[in-house]
Amino acid sequence: MTVMDASQVRVGYEPRAMKRTAQQDDVAVRWAVIGIAVGFLSIFIVLPLIAVFTQALAHGFSVYAAALVEPDAIAAIRLTLIVALVSIVTNLVFGLIAAWSIAKFDFTGKSLLITFIDLPFSVSPVVAGLVFVLLFGAQGLFGPWLQSHDLQIIFAMPGIILATLFVTFPFVARELIPLMQQQGTQEEEAARSLGASGLATFFRVTLPNVKWALLYGVLLCNARAMGEFGAVSVVSGHIRGETNTMPLHIEILYNEYQFVAAFAVASLLALLALVTLLAKTLLERRIGKVKRGVH
Amino acid sequence: MSIEIQNITKSFGTFTALDGINLSIRNGELVALLGPSGSGKTTLLRIIAGLDWPERGAVRFNGEDALERSVGERNVGFVFQHYALFRHMNVYENVAFGLRVKPRAQRPSESKIDAQVRRLLDLVQIQWLADRYPHQLSGGQRQRVALARALAIEPSVLLLDEPFGALDAKVRKELRRWLRTLHSEINVTSVFVTHDQEEALEVADRVVVLNNGRIEQIGSPEEVYDRPASAFVHDFIGEAISLPVEVRDREVWFNERPLPLETQGAASGPARLFVRPFDMSLVTPGRGRAHRSRQGGEGLRPTSARRGRVRPGARRPYCS
């Protein structure tokens, strides 16, 4: 009976007033806010993207294609792909190890390690590049030793890879740490108690549990590795056909007023961004499902 | 498999979780580790399993040193409090896991694995859930999967951490009767941890009452209930009324009246009298003393008359 009474009291209020929520205050305000957001995104993101593709195709598709198959462009694309591949594999392994150690073990200096993982995010890429020049350059700390052994790191592929690794390291680890922390160690303990070896536990339990987050981290890592300009620019030396990655190649073309060629190569990078975005959206849906599965 | 636990001590930093635990568990027994949170019961269970290691002491399985062996080598089935089911595997694969990860030489054939998994799903009555994933299951169903998974390796010891803790009251009652029946069917030495005295008394052959890292009492459910060894046990198990009394000249005085009770060795001075509510009756003053012998009844255990207990050290707060 008391429940009935309560509902009758409620009906006494104006139902319309009850249904209105804080977000539905004013239609004008709502549309203004949405309009600003969409307008901002269009001007600063969608418009430039369209500009890249229209510029690239300004003189027709044959000119566009010619800019991409030109030897220096191919060398740049090749170098970028190699650097990205090495970064992905290295970050996959070390990001996984770092995330594993942080999420599953307690040790002194743990918070320091987490801070260090974030360092590349907070340091300017130019500084990151300079660090490697100071270490491995001709006047650098290891310079004389490297020269006497005829090893070249700066102005060569190893330097470019090192600089790229530096700026891309956080992506995989950052993606994994929160998920691994949330999942805890119980499933691993269960696997061990059922007789699984350490390796079997890792490959059958730990890895499958984080695979989507891992893939997501790799995706972001790849996008950054291919697009990195600052750090790579410092250590590359801009040798055409040898140490130019795609972003560096684009800059050189642009500085030489070869706009169509510059935008053609740029459109490739932009395409990569779009593919990354699509894959990211798909992955986020997967991860969302996995996370819901937890509870 | 019998389990011998000798003088186990374990601390986390400055907190002593276990302080000189001695316990022997007989082959085929179903033992409950009962205590409030922080009493060290889960730590003890994890040490038996090989998921934690003690600072001192010994754990022996059938007389053999178990501390030398890792959790994987002890052949224990462990049911985790929150089940820890492999979330990316369906029920069938969860149960099959322990068989699939066996070294190649010992690994059963695919058809044997299948037969074993089907038999276990049958045993825990969830055959129809084989293709489901953990997140599609209810708490009680997850519990059954966890149990089937632990039993798949044909463990010599079954360890359960708060097996019914995460379930609602009705399911909990059903499942604990079912566990009792299951244990008498498979008869594997089992230890489970619980903070719920009702659960411990109903399911276990023997109850180990833990408090602050020490064992307060080991005994059958009847023993710990009817003859609690300490004030803590009396207070923790069953309902207890605590009366402030005074011991004078080997007599127990309450409210300036002497009670017809033995002092049970309590020293003179203030004391606390623990009594089961149903062992007391209120009578009109001067109408004489009621001595009534209780009979076993619904929900009650057989008791003898007048089992008030006197403990020294009045007003000492007891953890519960």
C-alpha cells in the first residue's frame, strides 16, 4: 500500500517537469555547442585532410603516381617501413615486459619506472634526437669508439631506429598497464595451480587476455613511428635515397616547391592515419566487449 | 592425502599473518578454516597450495615436504574466491585447461580429454553450459566451473578460498549442501576458507577457528559450538550473550546475586560470562532456579544444561 501511495504523490507533480534532465535545458544551447565542436573539427582536421588529397591529385593521377614511384620516394617509403617494423617488434617485446613487471609485481622503484615510461611523451622529439647525437655522434660520448670500430649510428639507419624507439616506447606499455593491473594475477595463479609452466601461462592466459589492447598499442606505435619528424630529423642527416624517411622526404620536396610530389607522399601518410583510425575504432569496440566481460 | 602443517609463521611487513600454526588434516577429510577477515585463514590456504611461502615451518603432504614443490607440482586443485576463470575461454576449455597443459608425455589424448571434461561437467551439473564464456554465467555457475576445472587434474588436495562468499544467500545454501554431497562422492582431502560460521558448521567434518594468525580451536562442528575453547570462539560461533560478572570466593556473581555456576578456573575479580541465549531463561525473582536440559531441536544442536562459561580478563575487547 505504501508503494502505491508514493507513486500517486509522484503523479501529482507535472510529469513533463520530472522528465526533463539537466542536459536538455535549451535546444539553442545544445545546437550551438554541437555546432562549435563540428565546426572546429571540420576546419582543423577534415579540411586539411581534404586539402592534402586534392593537392596531391591536382595534376591528375599519373603525376601523383609518378611522385610515388620515383627512386628517392621509394627509398623513403622503404626506410619508413623498416623503421616502423623494427619499432613495433621491439616495443611489442619490451612494452609487454615493462607492463608485465609493473602490473604483476611489486618492487622498489616501480613508480620511477612508470615515470620513465612516460618520459618520451613529455620530452620534445628534438631533444630526444639530440640525446642520441650527444651519445653516438662524432663528438659524442661513444663517438671515438664507434669510429674506431667503423660503426655509424648517427646519420644512418641505426640512429633513426633508436630515435623512433625512444618516442614510440610509451604506446604499448601505456596501453597494457591499466588493463593488466585491472585483471590482476589470479588467472595466472589458477593456470600455475593447474600445472601450466610459466611460458604456457604467458601464452595461454596472459597474452590472450591483453591481445586487443596490445594490438591497439601497436597500432598507435606504428602511426607514430611512420609519422615521427623531429627526433628523426635531428639524427638522420637528410641524405636523399638513404636516410630520408617519408616525413623528411615530404619536407624536402615541399622546400623545393615540388608541391604535388610533396602532397602525394603526404597523402600516403594521411591514408595511414585514416586506416589507423578505422582499426582503432574497431579495436575499441573489441576491447569494450572484453572489459564488459570482466564483470 | 594427509596434510601436516608444523609451526607455520608468515608476516607481511610488520603484520604477522600467521603465528606458529600447527594443524594436521587427515586423508579424505573436509576441513573448514574459519575466522574473521585478517585472521590469516586465506594466507594459510595459499601456503598449503604453494601460492605463498612461509618464513618458518613445514608443510608435508603424506609425510613429504611440500614446500620444496611449486604450486604446479603439488597437484592441488585451487578454487579462487572470485573463481579466476579464464575469461577468453569457454567453459569447456576452462575445464580442459589443466589437461591440455600437461607435459606431452602425460597429456591424455583428445578423446580422453573430451571424456574427462564431459564427466566433470556432468558431475557439477553444467553440461549445457559447455560453450558459454565466463561473463555469460551466473555466480553459482561460475563456482561450478571453477570446481570442475580444479578437479580436472585429479588433485590430491582440493583447496577452496571463500567458495560461497560471492553468492547470494539462497544459492549459497544450495551450493554448500551440494559441496558436502560432492565431497562424500569424490572423497578428496579438502580445505575451505570461510568467515561464515554457519557454512563451516554445516559443511565441514572439522572446523579450525583462526584469530589474529593463531588457531583458537580445532574440533568437530559440535565441539566448537558446544564446547568453545576460548572466549573468542564462544563469541564468534553461534549467538552469545556476554554478561559482566564478578568472581568472588569461587562463586560467580551477577548483579549482586550469586549464580549456580562453576568458576571454571577464573581468577577472582571482574570477568565475562558467555552464555547461549537459549540456555538462559528469565524467571520471576524468588521462584527458584530453572534447571532445564535442552534437547536437540530444529536448527539447534544438542546441549546440556547450564553451559555458561566464565573467562578471566573482564572487558578485554574480543575481535570479531
